[in-house]
Amino acid sequence: MKRLAYIDWMRGLACLLMFQTHCYDSWLRPDLHKTRLYGWSQLGGTLPAPLFIFLSGVSFALVTEKLREKGIAADAIARQTILRGAEVFGLGIVFRIQEYALGYKWVPWTDLLRVDVLNILGLSMMLMGVLCRFASSANVDVARTRSTIAALGAATAVAMLTPPLWTTWRPRFLPWPLESYINGVHTFAEPQHWLFPLFPWSAFAFAGLAVGFVIFREFARCKEAMLFGLIGVTGVAAVGLSLVFDASPVHLYAVYDYWHSNPILPKHGCSITRATLGLIIIFLAMLALSTWRTTYRKRATALRRNSPAAAPAI
């Protein structure tokens, strides 16, 4: 299957939104934090994390489908995908150690155990590997259908369980480093919405997994534009429906917070011009690095194909 360019474009959009959020927040003078530009930049900063996690689910589905179509055994697929998730989780731990080492004089040691995006991304990938293993079947179409339904069910379950796990059902019996992976409590008295616990963030991964399996179907390949239009309309309808439920006098939960306990989360001496210039420099540097990596990989592949060792024996 050819590489899906729109996934790379969405990853690029997520990176750009992440860059601008942190650049303006770090470089703008305090008085400029009250400007409309800063407000919009921080609003844009609510999108990168859900985009990255959602796209990880889409990519996970595509990789799983490729392996299934090659006839690789379900156990082998599960092993490969779960190990990949463990690798990402390990990278998250390494990143936390690096940040602590760079700021050890003022950073508390508890930051080593802080739940961040890479940590939850790795765990979500491992959970998706387990889910796909249980949904597997000798028939590829049946496995795809089972996986789609299971992924949607998991996303719904995570979203529905998030409010009580943040409030009335908090697993207080767990040590805070473990509870933090459930609700992001960290070392605080209450769960923190700026952290990335499994509830609600893994819901984005499972939703992306379901979309990925849908994308792989034959009708989706033939009518791609219509499919994404339908997904967009469904997303808008879901947001509207959530607002209707939020305004309803009947609530399912004893304690409920629309913005902080469900998967839809909202979220200092340079001028705007200098901060924007710095953002452009970082963006161009990352673009150059990505282009260099892609070119290097293409050349390395071409060299391997043309090497004497790759030539057939006469």
C-alpha cells in the first residue's frame, strides 16, 4: 500500500501548532500575553496532542493491516506492535530523564515520573496491540470488522469512565505515580488537566485505530474524498451532540466537568515580530531536517539495491 500523504500533512500541522504554541509562550513579553495573537496561539496549542495520539491509532491500524495481508500470524503481529509501543514508552522515560538532567538544579525529582505524551502514546500502542490480538481472525475482513468495533467500544469506554475516575472513583489506593497514569493526579491533591493520563487521552488513539481500519477498506480507497467528508460531518455532529448533552439538566455523573474530564480538552521578553521570526527559524530547521532524513533514506535504499551483494548470482 502506498504511503498516505495526508497523514504526513496532519503530522506536520500538529508539529507546526506545537512549535508556535511553545515559541510564543516562551518568547513573548508578559504584556503581550494579553493580545489576541497570544490567545489564538494558545487555542491552537490544544490540537497537537490529540492529533498525534489520534494519528498514532490510524498508523497502527495501517501497519496491522499490512501485516495481516502478508499472512503474518496474529501472535507475531501482536508481539511486533506491542514491542513498538514499549519502545515509544521507553523513549518517553528517556526524555523525562533528559529534561531532569538539563534542569536538575530547579526541577523536582518527581518530574521523572510525570505522565507525558510519549508515555501515554507508548502505553496506548501496547493496549491497541492487545485489542487487535483479541479481535484477530483467520479471515482478514472479519478481523478488520472486529477490530473496528472493538476500537470504537474501547474509545467509548475510556470516555465514559474518565469523569468518575477523576472524581468519585479515583483509585486513591494506588501510589501516586501509578494513579497518575489513570487520571493525571501526579503529586497534587486533584487530577491535573495539563497532564496526559490514559483516561481520557487513550480514547483518541482508539478512535484513530477505528478510523484507520475504515480507511483500509476497499470502498474507502475508491471514495476517499466522500469518506473524509463523512468523517468531518460526523465529527461536527459529535461536537454538537456533546454540547446538547452538556446543556441538558439530566447528567449521568455525580461530578462532571465538560472541559477537564472528557476527551475534548482546552487548554516571557520578545516582541511579536521577534517571536514569530524565531518560530519561522525553528519551523524551517525542522523542515530541513525532515527533508534531509527522507532524502538520506531514499539514497540508502537505492545504494542497497544497486550494491553487488544485492545483484543476483550468475
